[in-house]
Amino acid sequence: MTRPRAVVVGATGFLGRHVRSALTAAGWEVVAAARRPDGPRRIPLPPAGPLRPVLAPALRDLAPALVVNAAGLIWRPEPAAMAVANAEVPEQIALALADSAAPARLVHLGSCLEYAPVPPPAAIDERTPTRPASPYGRSKREGSRRLGAVAAAHGLDVVELRVFNAIGPGMSPVSVLGAALDTLREARGRGGRAELRLLNLRQHRDYVDARDVADAVVAAATAAVGDDRALNVGSGVARSAEEVVRALAVASGVGHDLRLVPAPAGAARTAGASWQLADIRRARAVLGWSPRRSLSRTVRDVWASADADDPAPRDSWREKASRHD
């Protein structure tokens, strides 16, 4: 039998790599679309400028059953760059799919930071207003809005997965957990103790394993979603960054000291939310998906994979590794 074909945009980024692996394991033929694609099947995307002129003919030729947007730019104080990667790119992908007339479902990886902040202990469900409080969240929300407008105009089959704070092997060193990983590795290399410093933002976030996110993409590729086109993907547990970093430090076996330091004025507001807890009941019901990996397993795998990092260059569109996760 011919395997179904999927095109993953942003395939060499953090989430993109996990999505590729999960789709391949599920029997899909995966084509990587990225600025620096790898693998035998690939679509090289331009380093700058619109994607539509390149992506549309490629999709027309490939006629995939699935297109995944795993592209995006991690949080950083560069609004213009975030606007391109997080707002313009989703729109360009949708326009390219419309131009190609490929019979594909488009799975778009949105962000939990598109939602308005909620007070603890409330869980965020898909009815929560989308009024993001951070520049990153606003750029992601604009991308989802633009993609949705193109989909409505052209009758595209789109599913949006609103991903909470994804962590796992291969995550960006810009993230809190990625920075802690680098500190622990450096301490082990010199045979000393690791000094782990965290901003005391008094935040709780929903951390979900990137491989569970990838499993949700596989489920969304073929699920009968009906009108439930936006679905939360999280762990269903709110944790502090201190808890997650401490779990990684314990898993590493490296001697360490963890210290909370005062946060600069306005840092918590920039992060966009002090409390996040995903209500994932809709994803369970519609996709038949639930997160399977515990925090302890995730941090063990993060540490185990640290010495076996793939040396291949990563795409500059990295997704879901917020600086304030």
C-alpha cells in the first residue's frame, strides 16, 4: 500500500523533529519543508521573503494528505521577527495550500499564550477568550487569525492545536529548562556543582512532553473533528519552573544548588501569564489523545539525550520553547 504523505513546515526545529518522528512511526511518508531541510524528501524554503511562491508548486506536485505548520520563532524581544515567523508564515502556508489545490488537512501548532490570562486555579479551555498579554502571544494569535481567514475564504480543512509549554529532548537552550540543562552539563564536565538560578516569577505553567504534542498531531491528521477545530494540547498539570528544573537536576545526578533570584520589574507581565493549566478534555474526546509521558520520564530523557544531540543544524524557526516557560 502507498503510504500517506505529509509535509512538515519547520521540520528541523524542536517540535518539527518530534512531529516528523511520530508521523514516520505511524506510517506516513514525511517531506521536510524548512530553510535547511534534511532527509531524502525535502522542500528547501527561502531564507527570507514569502513562502507561497515556493511552497505552492511543491504542494501541487506532492499532493500530500497532511500539511503541518510546526514553524515559529521562540519568544524574544524582536517584534518584527516574531511577526514574520509567527504571523506571516502561517498565512503563507495556508495561501500556498489553497493555490496548490492539494487535498490536505492543515494542522497548525498554535500557542497557549494566545489565551487571555486566567486566575488560579482555573483551567484554560477552548472557550477562554483569545486576548494574549505578551508580544509572543500576540504574534501567535495573529498567525492563527490570518490562517483562519484564508481557510474560511478557500474552504481549507484546518485543525489548530493550542500547545502549552512543550519540553523534551532537543529543546532550545533559550528555554528555562534548556538553560538549566546546559548549566548541569557544564558542571559535570568540570566535576563541580551546578549553580542553578531562576527568576522568582511565582508562575505555574502546564508543561507537556514534545513527543506527546507530536502524538496529538498524528491523531489530528485523520480525526473526524467536526466543528471542534481548536484543541488544547497540554499535560493537565500546573507546575512551577522550580519544580521542573529541580526534577531535571535530580535526574542528572549532578550536585547542584538551586536559587531563586528577584525578577526584574515587569518580567512577569512580559511572560504573559502567571498561571496556566490546560483543560484537555476536548482533545481527549475529539482526537482520542491523552498525554502519556510523566515529568520524571521527560526529564530523564532530556538528560539522556543531551550527550547524543544531533549535530545537524536546526532550522531558525524554532517553536514552542518560550523563554519564560
